[in-house]
Amino acid sequence: MQNYSTNDDLASICRFAIAVSLAFTYPLPFIGTRDGILDLFSVSDEMQTSTNLNILSLVVLSVITSLASNFKDLGLVNAVGGGALGTAVVFVFPSIMFVYAVTSLKEVSFWLKFESFMCLMLMAVGITMGIIGVTTVVTDIEQ
């Protein structure tokens, strides 16, 4: 195991501090995830009662907890998640937003169409680089 000694008092204090930090900051991204799921499935405001939100929270928390308890290598999770989400934030989402904005215009010039096409090409290059990066990380960790 590549970890600090359990006899190291400073490392134990750091572990405790990280646990406290996780316990008090976890609700922020969790509520965002839960609300994102509600938006993804277009759940109406009438269906978002306290009971339904609590049930959804328990289901999502159970899924996340069961997945987390089965992962042994957090470095792999961090690398794959960072590579995939980083690629999406830098290359995919801006390209999609720009192309959607251009297609919603009534009159589109040749250059805007060309720029939209180039954005899609840049998105494809970014996705390819992300796949290569994630594949490299996964194969390096498995060895």
C-alpha cells in the first residue's frame, strides 16, 4: 500500500480533517447531482415533493455509496473522471453551445457555418485526445 503510516499522528490528523471536509462539503455537489437528474428526466415541479426528493436522494446516495465501496484505486477514478470531464468542459460543451446558437439564428452567413463546422472538428479532435488520455491512464495503472 502506498499510504502514510497509521502510527503517524500528523497523518491521522490530516485524515480526520479530510473526513470533516468531505462530510461538510458533500451536500453541495450532491444536491447539484440530484437536481441535474431531475432536469435530465424533465421531472415537473409538481412531482418534486419532499417525499419524492427524499426517495431520489436515498437512491442516488445508495448507488454512489455502492460504487465507491467497490473502487480500490482512487487514482484511476480521479484520472478517468478528470480526463473525461476536462475534455467535455474544454472541447465538447463550448462547441455544442456555439453550434446551437448559430443554428438558432434566422440568417447564417457562410463564415458562421464554416466556424460551426470548425468547432465540430475541434470537438472531434478534443474527444479523440480525451480518449487517448484516458486509455493511456487506464493501461498504465493496470500494469
